[in-house]
Amino acid sequence: MNYPFWDIPYLGSGWVIGIIAIFHVMISQFAVGGGLYLPMAERKALREGRTDWLQELVGYSKFFLVLTGVFGTISGVGIWFAIGLTHPEATSTLIHNFVFGWAIEWVFFMVELTTAAVYYYTWNRVDSKLHLAVGWVYAGASVCTLIIINGILTFMLTPGSVWLSVAGTGNESSKFWNAFFNPTYWPSLMLRTCVCCSLAGIWALISASRIDGHTMPVLKSSLVKWSVKWLVPSFVAMPFLFGWYLLMVPASQRALLTLGIDTIGSGTFSTVTRIALIIVITSATIIGVAYYLAYRNPVDFNAAHAVAILLLALMATGAGEYSREMLRKPYVIGRWMYSNGVRVPYALKVDNDPQGYLAHSNWVWNGAESNYSRGEAIFRGECGSCHTLNGYRPLVTLLGGRDRANIESFITMLHEYKADSPYHRFMPPMVGSKQDVADLANFLNAQVNPPAASGNKGVQTAQR
């Protein structure tokens, strides 16, 4: 309500974050897991006198440096730009509450970048013990970044009752640790640690698959098998950790897993449940492919097999991030801020204001000077963060077949926001006055039933 609206036609602004985040998570979590993989592999090679391993790790550390230091950094900056434009209200809340947390994370990130570069460029140039120590410093810094970021991400789903009790008073920072160590912090941290280890093994398989198994069968077999082992503990522990995580999620959010038919998407299961099933299926496939194609036949394991595993991991990561986002519905910050940026306490205040929603949204609406109708301005402010007109979650399609009266009835249902509404659990309320409801209905009706298609009757209906 306090910031401009970022309009991304067809794709929607939310998916700009999503696309960047999926790739960033794949790389950033590999930065943590790979940071553990490299010093552990080097230590193993030094203990066993495996010079062939050490030579291979030189190339792998270069690959690691480029992927995490370049692509990981760029995608991280991209996320900051995307969230700042898509959800400025939520981003502002996170920055104000966790400014020192972010600052500490950036310090560790700088340590990561520095030690990753030093680690690669000092191969065979410094004492092996000192070189290994540099690797462990990187590993420690990367784990610290995960510890900090996890607290901020889980806060968005479960800020906790202690923080919510002071939210909006200006004293939120006094409950920093309560917000940071929120109900889902520990299960999420364990889950992400498992994912980091799994990604370390998966990315290592990419590098190991390039070794010629016919000329160096011993080297390839040992590296491939050791890399596959990084996947096993994670996939064994994940079901139990996921169960723990769900137990800590509020019951209202867990209910999104059981909804279906007339709620989040058509079908027997809700979208969240179907996405969760994708995670299970892809994870099981990764284990099967890694075992039969890599562990059982390491010499013949090739780049195509490794890329297939990586693509499956990308699907699992995307599904995981999408389901995590969906579990927050209808909020962007649990029980405090709706997904369209309206703070929960403000909803009633706006509803009771005769001037309606636009009176509180100067960036969306400038009265007579605005280039948009009142209805379009309300759409941009209240609906545009989740819906487009003709692209992702298109309202023209979702409302297709309805006349103006039916569209207004639907909006009124969202405005009244009764507990028995099928949309109550995953959509924010439509806040504003009765005039706002009518204006939004007029705008949406003009999109669903354009005058050119419906003739004079449609014109009269749209102007009603």
C-alpha cells in the first residue's frame, strides 16, 4: 500500500522471484554443501595418499568457485532486486527487523568469496595443512550464512506469537531472537542442511562424470561412489525432518495440504499437495538413478546421466520452494501481512474508511491525475501480486463465463471474508469500501466481457 506496483505482463511479478530463486537456491545450497565436500574430500585424499584425487579436486574447486562466486552472487543480487520490486512492503519489514542479521550474513558471505578464491589459487602453492585450513574456514562461513538466512526465511511462515504481540508497535527489534528462532527454524535448518549435502553430491557427480572411466577406472569409481554416498543420509532423514517441519507449521497452513476440488486448483488434491508429491517422486527417482547408474556402474557413468540427476534435483528444488511459498498463503508474512502487501490490522481500518482502499494507496492512485481507472488501480494494488489478466493465474480465464453480477458477487465474498468461504484459507480479503467492490467488478467485467465481444449489452453492463 505504501509502494508502487511492479507490473509484469503474462508472467507475473511473483514468478520473476520464483525463476531467479530456484536457480539461486540450487547454487547457494550447493555453496554450503560443496564447502563441506571439498575439505572433506581433500582430507580423505591426504590421509590415503590419493594424489589423483587431489589433482581432480583442483579442477572441481575451480568449477565450484565460478558457479558459486559468479552465478550464485549474480542470482542473489537478482533476488534482492526482484523482492524489492515485487513485495516492497514485506521486504521493508524483513530489513527493519533483521538489519543486523543481514549485515552479519553479508560479512560471512564476504569471507566465503575470499576464502573460495584463496582455496583455488593456492593449490600446490602453500602447505597442505594450511590449504585444508582455508577450506574449513570457507565451510564454516558458508554454514553460518545458512544459519542466518534460514531464520529469516522461516520467520516469513511462522513469525511466532511473541513477535506478533509487538508487531506494528515499533518495538519489533526487541523480539529479534524470538522472530529468528521461530517455530519452524530448527526443522527447516535440518532439512536445508540435508539438501545442501545432497546437492554437494549431485554437483560432484557432474564433475566426476567427465573423468574417462576406461583410462582412469579406479579414480572415477572411487569419486563417483563417494559422491553418491552424500545423497544417502539426506534422503533417509528427510521424511522424518519433513514430518517434524509440518508439525511446527500452524494448523491453518497445514490445512492447505488437504484442500482440493474447489480451492487451490481443481482435482482431488490441492496444488500444495501435488507439488509435495512431485518432490517425493523426483527425490525417489534421484536415489534410483544415482544408485543404479552411478554407484553400481561408476565407470560407465557419463555426463548425460549426471545432467539427468541435476535436472531432477532442479525439479525437486523448484517444487520445494513453490510449496514453501504456497504454505504461507494467504500471507507473505504469517498472520501479519497478506500476500498483496496489506497488513492484517490495516484490513479492518481500510474497510471502515468511506474513502476506501485507494485513499491509503497514493502510489497506486493519484486521483484525477491517474492514468488508470479506479477499478484497474484496485486490481493492481490488491490482485496484481498473485494474478495477471491473461498470463499466470489469469483472472480473465478464472472468471470466464461470469456476468458482471456474478463477478461482483465473487468479489463481495472475498470482501466479506467469512470463515466458511472456500477461498478464505489461501486468498487475502478484498479490502476497501462497497464502491471499491463495484469499481473492481466493473474493471474485471470489462476484461472478461469486453464491449467489442458482447455488443451494446456488454457496454451497458460494463458501465453499470
